[in-house]
Amino acid sequence: MMSEVERRILELASKNLLITKEEIARTLNRNEYNGTDTSVCRLQEMGLLDKVESLGTSFVITQKGIRAAKGLV
């Protein structure tokens, strides 16, 4: 079962497909990344988000994540 924060992160990822930690924190109105790190890690463990490292750390939504996000609506 997903928490409210995890649902909001997944919805954001489904709209943008690629998100950064800064975007997540800004959307959730959080000044620190600590609260979002746990949620992002859980979403990664569930296979709903995947980490991409190029110029910085970003997260992409997986196909499983897209299907899960559609189920939330």
C-alpha cells in the first residue's frame, strides 16, 4: 500500500516521465529531501521508478509505474 506522498510522487512522474529530486521537493512543498528520499526509495523497490544518472540524479517512471498511476486515477 502506498502512502499519500508516494502517490503524489508517482502522479508527478506519470505526468512528466522524468523528474528530479528538486522537482519532487518543490511539488511537495518540502525544503529538505529527507522525507522524499524514503518515498522515492520505496517506489524504486516496488519497481515503479528507476534512477537515471547523467548530469544529475533523475528518476523515470517505469511501465509498471505508469500502469499503477493509471490505477490511482
